[in-house]
Amino acid sequence: MGNQQMLTATVHREEDWYIAQCLEIDVASQGRTIREALGNVREAVELYLAEVAEPERGRH
């Protein structure tokens, strides 16, 4: 992997789901547990940052 960057996430509960949101970029995800929500938002952030780094890759 290349550069690592520290980002901040908040987690809150909405009914049966935990919602994790990255504060530095507008990315959020959810999970049934806090751990799952944080793992899902990490994956979503990684995908988002990969798309920003290579915007042409995702276009057809």
C-alpha cells in the first residue's frame, strides 16, 4: 500500500443499525455491530479514495 492517512469516523445507532461516517470526506456506511459498521466505512472510504485517485478507471 502507498501512503496511509488517518481519518476520523463517528458511529451512532439508528434502530437496529450502527451508522459510521467519515468526518473528513462525505462517506458513510452501516452495520449490525459497531465493528461491522467501522469495517464497512473503511472499505467505502478506500473505494472512494481509489476512485478519486483514478477517476477514469470507473468510467465506461
